[in-house]
Amino acid sequence: MKRLAYITALLFIACGAWAQQAEAPQTTVSPEELRAAIAALQQARTELQQSQKQVQELRHEVEELKAKVDAETIPPVSAEAQPQAPAAPAAEEQQVTEARIQELDQKKVESGSKYSVKFSGLILFNAFTNIGFVNNQDVPNLALNRPPGSSGGDFGATLRQTLMGIQATGPTIAGARTSASVDWDFFGGFPNTLDGSALGIVRLRTGDIRFDWQKWSLSFGQQQPFMTPLSPTSLAAIGTPSLGYSGNLWAWTPQMSARRTWSISDRTDAALQFGWLDPLSGQLPAQEYLRKPDAGELSRVPAFAVRQSFTHNNGATPIEFGVGGYVGRQDYGIQGAVTSWAATLDWTAPLGNKFEWSGEFFRGRAIGGLWGGVGTSVVFTEDPTDPLARVVPVNAIGGWSQLKFKPAQKWEFNAAFGEDNPFAQDVERFGYGPYSPVLRNWTTMVNVIQHLRSNVLWSVEYRHLNTVPFSGMRATADHVNIAVGYKF
């Protein structure tokens, strides 16, 4: 009993000593540390609120995407129409739904914005041979007279027509959906190094920033002129769109445009597009690294353009018809100033279920900056440094037309013809220039394209070029191109 009392007393003494030791060391907090702790707490609370807001926005976007998938995969059917409508098998509907979900669930390119960014492109290999002498080996636009000692042809291959692009979607501003895109290739020349012909230099192609409302849209960027929106179908000519210098006005031009659409009837829509463009005149850059204004930009006013189009939806491929106009100014100093202009016509029309007819036509003057007049806007009667020299604007007429045949979903055959014809009465006044103008140029093209899969395709193309230079001696050349591409 005494032993138990003795042990109990020792336990009480030990517990009391431990309690005093635990309570003794108390840390004193300074006012500065207290304020810092409060500030950190407030910052954490702010960040938490922002994170919650972002989560709510993401949840809202996911709900909209889910609703869009549901609307596209399972269209609403009225109760009266259900007995007559053939129902798709459940397995097929499930596959379509899963494919849509997988598409929406793809990992997006990481960016500094919370909005989606998409990276896409076409890796394109071209092997080619030329019979004759041409201005550009892999994408020829002109046939040239054979120089003495020429072999009469060539063979080569390239990857420099490969395309890369970025597309981004942005927030809604003032009711407009915003988006932006830019793409580039490797067609910007060759480095001065060993085998540099196989090492293409990166080049800016097109891009824009868009604001799209229900009826209106605004675009700021660099694109093919909107009054000539079409180009022939080709995998052999992407670095320079097909039929350049043969009736295709295509030059990628910095521009700002607005577009207004409205419905004329249940199946017919109309669109009016207008804006201004950089008034390029087709001159070569004065320097390699410093930008100097050309004759169009020296006029101190932009070029203006307009296009009115009509679209009739009468099947899988709608019928579209458009008319446009372009006007600009070019200043050549003491040699004089000229007005450049063009009137354009374009069309796309299905011919039954397997054929499609498309093309463009133009009549203009001093439109070398748009690849019209075989790249010639004006000619000089004398050396431009001569005070007696005068500048003569070159009138031109031309266009192209293509017939497309699609016997199956994965196959298409294209045949096209284009011609650019500067007026001889203008060109014959030529007296001096960095290169001789061309009196006439026309090209015939045929190709076949097969899509082995949705992202793998190949093509074989043949084109015959005819060029009549200022000397009057017609030159001809043939180009054969085999292309293999992978889209991603």
C-alpha cells in the first residue's frame, strides 16, 4: 500500500514538471510578422476566389461543349416524325458520340491564355522533273527560252512547301467571337550554304485577327485579296498558288476588311465585303533588311476593294457567284503616277453530284502587285533616271477555270486552264527595266489526288507552260510533280 502511494506521488510530481516545461517556452509575435501573416492570408483568399471563378467559367464551357455534342450527335426529332424516321443503330450512335467526345477531349497546345490554341499543318514532299527551261524549278510559272548548252530539263525534290499554322479562339467582345490564325512555310529562299537548295527558309504566308458577329465580321491581317478568293486545287503548287502569272490574282496582301451577310430567301444568301489593302505594285524589295516603300505605298493612300457575292444552297455543294472591284494609286516620281484598278468575277458551281466548275476572270491595269499582267504593273519608255522617261501602265485581261471530278470520297481529278494577257500596245512601249515584260502566258494543268486516310494523301500532277516574252519567241516547258502529304 505504501509502495502504491509512493509511486502515485512520483507520477503526480513528474506530470506537474512536464506541464510546466510545456507551458514555459512561449514565442512572442512581433507586429510586423502579424501584419505579414494577415497580408498573406488576404492574398491567398484573393487567389482562391480567382481560381473558383476560373473553375466556374471552365465548367460553363464544358457544359456548352457537351450541349453542342448532344445537339450534333442526337438531333431532336418530333414525336410525330419518330414512327416514320429510320432510327440509327445504337452502336453507331455510340461510336459517333464517343468520337465527338474524344475530339473534344484532345489535349490542347499550352499557351499563356486560358482559351484554346490549335497547331496544325501539312508535311509535304514533292519530287518533280521539268522538260524545258523554267523560271522556278519546283513551282514553275513561266517557260523560258533554253540557253545555249542547257541540258533541256532537270530533276529535283523538296520539302519546302510544308505548311505550319496556329489557330486560336478568344473571348467574346461586344457580342463578337474573336479568333486569330497565322501560317508559314519554308518557301522563303535558300541559305548561302552547301546544298542550300534543300534547306528552305521560313516565310510568313497568311494570318488574321477576326471579330465575328451574327451578321457582321471584321478581319485584320494578311490574306489573298478578298475580291479574288479562289485558287485551283493542287498539291504541286502551294508555295506559289497554282496558275500564278496565268490568270490567278492571288498575292498575299496586308488588309483590313468588313463583311456583312443577309438572307434573300430560304436557300439564297448574300454577302458584301469591303476594305482597304496595302497597295503593292509588284516591285522587288529595295533592300534585304530595311523596308522601303514601293510605288504603291509612295502614293500615301491605301488600295480599296469590294466584293458582292451570292450563295444558293441547293445540295452538298452550294452555288456561289461573286463580282468585285479594286482601285489603287502608284507614284513613280518624276516619271508620273498611275491609277491601278481591276474588275473581277468568280464562281463555284456543282455540275451534278460528282463534278464542280470553278474559276475567276479579271480585267485590270497596273496590277502587277496582284500577279496580274504577268507581274508587270508599268513599263518605262526610257531609263527611269532620265528626265524624259515616262511610265506606261500595263492593261491586262485574264483568268482561269477548273473542272473537278470526284468519283468517290477519297478521289478527285482536276483539270484547269489559265491565261494572263497584257496588252501589246502597252508592253511595246517598253524601253528600259530590270527585266523584260511578257506579252502572254498560259498554262494547262491536270492532276489526281487520293486521300489514303483522312490525314495521308498523295498526288500526281502534269502542267504545260507557254510563255511569249517581249522578244516574241514563244517558249514551252512541261512539269511533272509527285506529292505525298501528311496532315495533322
